[in-house]
Amino acid sequence: MSPDEASEKIVALVTVTREDIARAKAFALQAEESGTNTLAEQWLNTQNCNAPPEIQLESGEAGDVLAFIARSYSLRMALYQAVWELINAGELFPAGTPSEWQPNVTWRTSRGGGGLHLGRINFPYPSKTYRPPLAAKPPLDLDVFLQGLDSASLHSGIREAVDQALGCFRRGLYLPAIAMLTAGAEATWSECGTAVAKKLANQKLQGIMNDQYVSLSRKVAELRKVLDSADGKPILKAASLSPSRVADAELWTITLRDRRNALHWGKAKSFIAQHSDAASLLLGAPIHLGALDAIRKSCESATGT
């Protein structure tokens, strides 16, 4: 592999994703370090992704090392972008002169060595930032709102729906964002209802949850009715929730469904959705989806599944 080929591979593989920016935001807000470059080094340490300063291009592992370097650069740039976005949101203040990061990696072969030319990869950043000393805890950013959920326990399909909803929202596609969030909400209600039905051996509820032709509104109403009953109250207690939390989740879901129904031409003669609608519904998701998932987990823990 030639040095030019190595440079081209790194440039092609470097990408800054919204997921990495979101995680970097959470890291930056929780860190005590004010120096941005040092913060970036700490961030890379937590990700176990510090780029090596040199690469042997004749090694059989050169391709893997180049991919690792590209990933390290991507994470570093995600941290710098996260800092700028937090400054723009007023959560951090710039407190030093601007600097610019440029990668520096040396190549070696049996014929010599030199530096890889990665001029297209660079990123300006404020050398220091300042977090207001009386600021409240880190805010609920739409990029990191899934931290309000134990998202690792959610079904992968539900996480995918929520991720797609966020992706649409960031691109200004508000109705698609609402549609995907509704899909994730319906799946969460179904998973919760199935767990409750199994726990209570409730065949009627199980049939409703399994029926693909049953509407979201009926699934929600039937599950809430069961949870409001004498049999359902111990389940809520085990999940450390009150009936009002389920009622709030139901109201949020009804609002979400009504906004989603703009997709149906007979119900709304416009496909326009507002930023504020999508934002408020997304910000409510951790509370309500989290409550439903807590109920599901309490049922499955009790049954040993």
C-alpha cells in the first residue's frame, strides 16, 4: 500500500455521526476539564480509540490500523463539534483563543517514511470552555434524550424506530419523525401489553396485542383498563409506578397518533407538521416509553423470563 492510498483510505473512512456527537455532548457536559484538547484526549481514552502516531504500511494489519485511525479521528471531530453545538445552545461558553486540530501520522516502509497527507481532515475548536457554575444539571437535548431511557433493554426494533425519528427530526422532516416515533410507541405498548397478558394469563389481552388489525388506540385502552384493575395494580407497584403515569403515557400516545394521522389524506388535507409538535413529542418519549418498558421488565422479572 502506498502512502497516497493510505491517505485516501483514512479520508474516505472518516465520518462524524449524530450518535457520536450526542455521546460526546453528554461526556462534555459531565466533564470537569475546561481545556478542549485535553477533553478530546480524555474522550478518546474512554472510547479506547487513541490513534497511533505511526503506521507500518507493509504490515499485513495496515488496513485495520488505517480504519482504527479513521475511527479515532471521527470521534475526535465529533467531540469538537459537540463542544461548538453546546456553545451555540448556551450550555458552554468559549473562554480561550480558537485553535485548529490537524492530524499527524507518520508512515513507514522498508524504503523510508514520511507524513501522510490528510489536509482535508481538520477541525477548529475553542481552546477552553466555561460551564456556568450555577447551571442546572445537563439539559435534555434531543440528540441525547435516549439517556432518559434504559435504552439497552428496549427491543432493537423500537430503538431503530426512535433512532429514525431523531434522524428525520434533525433533517427537518417532522411528519416522518412523528410517524417513526408512533411506530416505536406502538411497539412499546405491544411489548408491554404482551408481558402483562402473560403475567396475568389474560387471554383476551394477549389476543388483542397479537392481532395486527387491532388499532393502536384500542391496544392502549385495553392495556390501561387491565392495569387499572385489581390484578394490574400489583404490577404497577412492582414497577414503582402509579396509574397516573400510565394515563399520562396514554394521553401522550393519543396526541402522537393524532399528529401521525396527518399521513391519512381523509383525516388531514396537509402533510405539514411543525417543529414544535415533533420536538415536544420527542422530548416526552423518555418518560412515557420508559414507564411502559419498566412495566414490561417488572412482569418479565417476576416470571423469570
